[in-house]
Amino acid sequence: MTRFELETRIAAPVPLVFGLSLDVDAHTASMARSGERAVAGVTSGAMALGDTVTWRARHFGVVWRMTSRITAYDHPTHFVDEQTAGPFHHWWHAHHFTPDGHGGTLMRDEIDFRAPLGPLGRLAERVALDRYMPHLMRERNEHLRAVAEREAGGAPGGGTGEAPAAGPLTT
């Protein structure tokens, strides 16, 4: 299993960043490179506790479908999404939002995942997924940061941005 955390500083208030993080349209826009789009469940707008969404995307030249559900929700500080069907043996993603003390938000992502297929999956994690997944999440977070700062009237790139809190950990 792989676990990693990312921190992103965003010059926008916590409720705005929380809302954008649950918005299907904002997520779709952040994943334009993979052509990711919602094809079932909540396909537009905000998600809430118990909602599901099925995503369709192309990664590594293969079309994937993944259904996830919002399994924990504490507005505006925390929510969790978990895969209920899809390419991973296990996918769990906790989103945390805290005030940064300057009117902005510290967004922290905790992600645990395991590839399917036992030893072959562990090899896929080591060879590709341990680097690819944090990179993909950083792209998503950078897009959300830019949108949130634009909506809040902040200057994108003004010393915010992200750095991994900890690199991928394989357990």
C-alpha cells in the first residue's frame, strides 16, 4: 500500500476552498489532461455526504472508470472520498482544510491506495504509481488553488503553492 500527503497553501477562505474541492465541475476542469469526466452519480455541481460519482479518464493510455463515495463530511474542515468500484484494490482520500492565519487556507490531502493483483500491483506501485499519483494530485491542487485565488480576488502564485508534506510511503 502507498500513502502520501500533500499540503497546498491557498490565498482564499476555507469555505471557498472546501466547496471547490467538492465541486464535480472544478474537479473535471483540473483533470483536463486525462479527459476525466463524471459519467454517473453526481455529474455536476457540489457533492455531499453519501453522494457517489463515477469518473471516466484515460491514464497510461487506458480508459478507466472509478466510482467513489463521500464517506465523511464535516463542513468546512474535512471530507473523505473512497473508491467503491474501480481500478484500485483500495483508494481512500481525506481532505483537510484549516485557516492559515492570514485569511487563506492550508489544504492537506492524505491518500492511501493499493493497486490490484497482489505482487504485480505492488510492482506497478513502485514502478509508476508512487510517482504518478502525487504528481496528478499536485496538478489538481494547483488548478484548485488558481481558481480559488481568482474567485477570492487573490493573486495566483503569490507565494502559495504546495510541497509534499511527506513523500510516497510504501507499506
